[in-house]
Amino acid sequence: MNNYYSWDQWMQQVMKQMEQQQRLIEELTHKLEHLQSREQTKTVIEKIEYHFDQLKIETLEGTLQIGLTPGGSEEASIEDLYTGQTADPYLDELMGHSVPQTIDDYAMEHNVDLPADHRDHMVKDINQQLPGRFQDYKKREPHLTNDQVAEKMADEIKHSVAQYLNQYKGGGAS
């Protein structure tokens, strides 16, 4: 009928199995707690701020694909694709006109042979930093008007572009 000879033996066997299961549950619970504690010690990187006067691009590689034109038309430049996405007209002017113009003017005046894709990458990189930079100026110097902040940023951009392109021209960047 059954493999147990007595009620006593059967009860001991059941108790033994329950103890094994209890140990397994405790072991798994301990492992789970250990894994959960490891997840909570993740490294969090706070906001990273760039300063234009310290901007240095070591290497530019790959292809920048905007994806806003059907079939990747080569007719559009990066300025043509900029749609004035900020709420601030001062930033729109800097991003849509001043940044590309500053790069072009400096490259022309100093005879820097700057490939179009490299130039577009510089424009994109600087434009991504401008809104945060604008807010940083407004926090540090709240007495400045938006126009004054834009002027300071334009000067900072000119300085940074000149510094970078001088190094680029000298073979310091690729």
C-alpha cells in the first residue's frame, strides 16, 4: 500500500522534507535580499556642465544623420533643419544663426579647411549646450537682461570656436 511501515516513520519523513524546504526558502530569501541590496548601490551621475572656454573635441568619427529630410537629402544644411525649438528668441538666434556663422567666419578668416560634417557636428554640439548655459548665466547673474546674456554667450562661443579651430588647424584634433 505505502512504503511507510508506520505512522511514526511517515511523520518523520514529512518533517524531514519540511525542514529541507524551510532551509531552501531561507537560502533563497537571503540571496534575494543580497541581490536587492546590490541594485540600490547604483552609481548616479548628476548633471554635467560644460564650459565653452574649456571645450575640446579630441576625435570626431562616424556619420551624423539628422533624419529630418526624406531620403537624407544632402541639400539641407544643419541651419536649415533647425526649427527654433526653444521658447527664447535669444537662444533661437544663437542656435539658428550665430553659432554656424561664427564657425564659418572664423574658418574663412583663418583659412581652416573644415569638412562640412565636422562643422555640422560642432554646431550640433554647441547648440545642445546653449539652453543649459543660458539658464546658468541667468542664475549666476540675475541682473543681466536676456540680451546681455546672449551677448556674453556669443562672446564665449567666439572664444571657444577660435580656441578649438586653432588647435584643429594645428593638428591637435582630428
